[in-house]
Amino acid sequence: MIAITDIPNWLLLTIAAIIILAVLLIFFWFNKMNKELKDILQKSDELNNAIETEKLKFKHQLDLIFDSIKDGVLIVDENGIILHANVTVKKWFNFPESIAGKNILNILTTPFLDTFTKLLRSENPDAETDIEFRNPTNCNLHIERSVIKQESGGIYGIVFIVRDQTRLMTLEKTRQEFVANVSHELRTPLTLIKGYVETLLDGAKDEPQTSVRFLETIKKHSDRLNFLIDDLLTISTLESGEVKLNFQTHKLREIVNDVINDLKVRAEENNTIIHNQLDDTIDAFVDPERIKQVFYNLIDNAIKYGKNSGNVWIECQKNESVLKVGVKDDGPGIPPEARDRIFERFYRIDKARSREQGGTGLGLSIVKHIVQAHSGKAWVESQFGKGSIFYFTIPTTKKI
Ligand code: ADP
């Protein structure tokens, strides 16, 4: 056996040096690893923070997108826990500001509670329903439900799209009223025509005087049908918004003179004197045929509803680039409650008088539409018992 004393000093020193070197190496390596580990941990923290910031940014962007949608968007999980609700939903359902994580069935109130309970439990993945509520916004809501499926087949959530369709319902109501009015307006002259034809066939045709009288009445009612259909076609063209106006600079006085000429016989029958007070220098930038119809309807009304042996004045004021035109009469005037309504389709103050005069109830509605197509507006001012002035505005020059 070799004793330590037998090992030469130089060998011992070498071994000792190797051991010290190894220890030092291990120490430095450990230090280095420690530092690298710390760096990795720091980087991982930074990465985590960056991911959190990106997540918040993404959520914020998603909120902005959902909030910019006019419809209400509500997303819940299959148990009703709220995952997202946009501002519209919060406003309509009166939700508190922070609602994520709450169950909709705990925060909804009637009438929404019943509706959402049914929708949430519905077996139909695309169930939808309408709900009308009077307070606080007085609107008709349409709620559509769709299920968000996970790739695994499970349910991630349920999306409710809530749409305000009050305007749509109002339009639908107006359309139904219009169809009912048109049917009624068409039926009245048709029934009369049929009645007179049947009476003629039953024997009245053999009495020459009676048959002439009946045939004249039939002609009067068929004329009325014709006027009605013409006016309906005009209204439908104007309301379609597809009407192309043939704008040109035109002397307003000339248009009015044409109308006065067309209405000469009617005015003479009523002994009405029409005063065209428009200056020859007044130019308007209009579709002359359409504006002629506006003057025709207003002057015709002034003759029809004005007094016998009365007067009609056509006047105009120029204001910067707009002309304010007035058609004035000294007839009975218009009661205050009817002034806004007479521009509505088929509204008449005295139905029998309007029909007697061959009116369709659409004249002022046509006036309003034509004036609006010229970017103007039409209205009436009247002193009950003392006459009315129908005003409308039109441009003098082309808008740049
Ligand atoms: P109508 O075919 O019945 O004349 P309008 O739309 O032209 O339809 O007019 C609607 C209603 O407004 C008329 O029925 C009439 O009652 C009233 N009206 C219009 N113009 C005058 C007027 N100058 N004076 C009094 N009432 C008028």
C-alpha cells in the first residue's frame, strides 16, 4: 500500500490544484446558471405581462366593436352567466355597469325575465321572439338566439342579438293603413259605377234622359278613378326615392302662368280671380314639370276650397339662395288641429266636399314630396275663417 508520504509533493500539489480548479469551475458555472435562470424568470415575467396587456387590449377592442353595434349583443354561457353585454343591451335592460360573471336570470326583470328564461331553455338552437315594452323607451324588440359550439361539440355560449324594430313596425302599420285607404278610395267609385250600370241594364237605358244622366255620373266617377290612379302612381314614384329630377334654371312666373291657363275654366266657374304677383326676374333652379304640379295642386285647392268669387294670390320672397313661395286664398281657412295633418296621404278636413270636388286626398302629399325632392319644405299658415297661405321653399341656384 502506498502511504500519502510516499506521494511526491509535486503530485500532491497538482491534485490539490486540480481539485481547487474544479471547485472554482463548479462555482462559476453555478453562478452563471443562476444568473441565466434569473434572466429566464425575468423574461417569463415580462412575457406574462405582455400577454396580459395584449389580452386587455384585445378585450378593449372587442368591447369597442360590440359597443359600436347598434343592436344589442348579449353573450352568456349555457347556465346564463354573462360573458359579455354591449352598451345597447345594458341601456335597454337597465343593467348595472359591471355585470360580467352574474347570471342574467338573477338581474333581469319582467317582462324580459320570462322571455330570456324561455329562450335560454329552448331546444331550438336558433330560437327567436318579439317583445314589446312600453317603458322606459317604448319600443318593440326582436331577440334572436344562436348557440356557439366548441370544436369538441360542447356549448361555449349563447349569443342573443336584440334588435329595435319600432321603426319597422311603424312603417308596416303605415303601409297597412295606406293599402286599406287605397282599397277604400278605389271601392267607392267602383261601387257607384257598378250600381249605375246595373240600373241602366235593368231598364233605365230605355229612358234617354235618365241614361244620359247616369252615363254622365259614370264618367265623373271613372274620371275620379283615373285621377286617383295618376296620383297614386306619382306618390309611389316620389316615395321610391328613385325619381330623377330634370333640374334647370327657369322663370317662376312662366310656370305659374301656365298653371293659371290650365285652371282657367275651373277659376271662371267659381268666379275666382288669380293674381300672379311674381316678378319676371325671379329664376328658380327646379324641375319645371314637377314644380308646375306643385303650383297646380295648390292653386287648384285654393279655387276648390276658397270662397266663390274669391281671390288667389301667388307671391314670392327671395332669401339668399332660397325662394319662399306663397299661394294665398281668402277662403274659410284651416282649423289649427288640421294644419299639420293635411299634408298626410288621404287626410281631408271635409271628406264629402273633397270628393265632390274630385279630390283624391293626395294633392298636398304630392306637393310635400316634390318640394322635399328640391331640398325644400312645405307648410301652411292660416287664420281660421280668413283664408290660408301655403308656403314652400325652393333653391334659386344649383348647390355646389
Ligand atoms: P284633396 O284631393 O282632398 O284636395 P289635398 O291633399 O290636396 O287633397 O288636400 C287635403 C285637404 O286639405 C283637403 O281635402 C282640404 O280639406 C284641405 N285643404 C287643402 N287646401 C285648402 C285650402 N286652400 N283651404 C282650405 N282647406 C284646404
